[in-house]
Amino acid sequence: MSQRLNLIKHVPDIYHHFIEAEKILRGSELPTATFELVKLRASQINGCAYCVDMHSRDMKKSGESDERLWMVAAWREATVFTPAERAALALAEEATRLPDREAVPDAVWEQAREHYDDKQLALLIAAIAMINAWNRIGVTARLTPGA
């Protein structure tokens, strides 16, 4: 498959604002590992090869272990994630799969609430929303992994 469209070329202002939002999230009090895990998991669910490739490589460069990278897809059965990371991954899955259900289950929300304060939860929701938006751009425009 070849790339359909270059978002940066055609709507640079929108791309710029997306990048600015990412910078805010990256510089926030949301733990970096959590931010990256959520982006990778949502990208896997959404089938965005470009984002899976990019975020896996970024995580590896930042020192993430191979084991944790390999286990993101099977995080429920893996023992390499903290309880807080597991709660964030559960929230990311539920928020990414909204078309499959009516809402994020209360149990998943309460689990996340045990590990994150209100500001961190707001940042986590924003991070999940952003990666889902990026994934939709990547899949629709057929962004090419490794490019």
C-alpha cells in the first residue's frame, strides 16, 4: 500500500497544533512510560502500523525493555507492568474501543482513579484522545511505517 495523503503538506496548521498538544502531554506530570504505553496500545488496537512502528522505536530508544514492548499487546496476562500502568492500559483500551460498547465501565474508571489524581486522569484522557486521532489520520492516509 502506498501513502494516500501528506497531512503536513496540505494542512500544516492542524499538524502544528497536534504537535503542540503532544509537547504539552510529553512535558506534563503524566509518567512518560504510561504516556508511551497508552499510545502503543491504542495504535495496536486501531491497526495503525505507522504509529505502532514509531512508538515502539521511540520507546526502545528511551530505554524501554524488549520484554515490555513485546508484552503490550498481551498486557492483561503480562507481569511486567505496574498496577498504575495496567490501569492506564485498561482505560486506553476502553476509550479506544468506544464503538464496541456504550461507555467506559465504572470499574475501569475507578481502577485508574486509584492510581492517578484528577490532573493526571485529565492528561491521560487527552493522551488517549490524541493517539486515537493520530491513528485515524495514519490509517486513513495510509502513512507508511518507517517513513
